Amino acid sequence: MVYTGLRLGLFRAVEEDIKNKQNRTMTLTEKTAYSMGAGLIGSGIANPLDMALIRFQADTTLPPAERRNYKNVFDALSKMNKELKFFGMWRGSIPTIARAMAMNSCILVAYN
């Protein structure tokens, strides 16, 4: 919800701003650039939530002694912050952000 809301919301906000203030539609280059930027921002902000989701899913596959037993997303984020520190929650985000930028540009430009 966070990632998709950000990427779609940012792209639509820029699109509407250009449409209303400049009274024109975006060019293909602008659509590509703004959709990639929206993917970068959305994925960058949402990466800790993606990491929490993956940890939730993987937790049941761990031996009982190694399980983290998260209660909810806030508990997961809190434990991750203690374990990894704040910036550690963005570990592995570069490939995720690159994927989001590529996916966003293909989907939003083609759809738009």
C-alpha cells in the first residue's frame, strides 16, 4: 500500500501539475523520467516494509530457536531497527529500487 500509493500518487501529482500549470501533456521522455523517479522514491521509502514482509514470510521456515516471532509490522520494524540500526533497514535496497524504476517506467508510460 505504501509503495504503490507513493509511486502512483507521485506520478499522478506531477502529471496533473504539468497539465494544469503548463496546459500540456507530458512528453514520452518526461513520462519515463517521472515514472522512474516515482519508483525510486516509493521503493526507497518502502524498503523497510518490504524487508519486514520477507522476514515475516521466512520466519516460519527457520528452526524454532532462530525464529523472530514478530507480533505485527510495528514489532518487526522495531526489532529490525534494534538489530540492523536505522540505515541497515535499507540493506539490499539498490536492486529493489532499480527494479522498481524499471517496472514503473514500463507500466506507467505504457498505461498512460
